Amino acid sequence: MSNKKEELLKEIERLISYDSKEQQTINPDYLEYLQIDDLLSIKKSLLKRVGKLSSDDIEWLQQFKKDS
């Protein structure tokens, strides 16, 4: 299991726990079946639903920003 996948899984868990009092977790065994693109797509979808980015999310997304 790659570190990148684990990081994305933690980000997704934080997004699904965004306004919850309880921490939501996802079974890490799913990482065996999901590709990085799948996880990025899930995260992107969740970010649209949340509608508001946390400072950690903004920082994380900045790494993908293309310099002009």
C-alpha cells in the first residue's frame, strides 16, 4: 500500500467527518482495489459537496497548482 494512497484515504476520511462529532473511517483494505485516480476523484467529489475548504485542504490542493 503506497503512502500516497494512505494520505488520500486520510483526507477522504476527514472530509466525510467534516461536520460530524464522530470520526469516520474507511477500511484500509479498500486501498488494494482503488487507484490514486479513484481516490483523487472521490476527494474532488467530496470537496464539491462540502462547499468549503479547510486550511489543510487548501494546503493539500496547492501542491497540484500549476505554476504559470
